[in-house]
Amino acid sequence: MSFDELKNKGNDLFKKQNYEGALHFYERALTFQTESDVIYSNMADALLHLERFHEAYSCAEKALKGGSNNEKALFRYF
């Protein structure tokens, strides 16, 4: 599967509230593109739903490290 296919599969699972499944595909997507603000932001959101707050914070921080003005990541960071 490609980066986009993995990201889209994760997004589909997220919409179905399968947050663990979504995380699995987001993590696999990172093997193709390790500096993906979108993937880290999506992971932060899934982790927040799972109440894994420290991990969510870490992912949101990674999404912002690239100088991103990603409003969703900023929200998840604070």
C-alpha cells in the first residue's frame, strides 16, 4: 500500500470510531513519509479519543515541529 492508501484507510477507520485501527494505518504511513504533519495530527486526534493524552501531546508536537500552522494540531497540542 502507498502512503495515501494507508492514510485514507486510517481516515476511514477513524470515521467509524475505530481509533486503534486508524492508529495502526497512520503508523504504517509514517514508514513512507516520516515527517508528515497531517499524519501526526491525525494520530493526536485518535489518541485523544483513546484518552492517551501524553502520546497525543507528543504527536501534536511533532506535527508542529515542521513549522506547520496546522490549526488542528495547535488545538490538540494545548
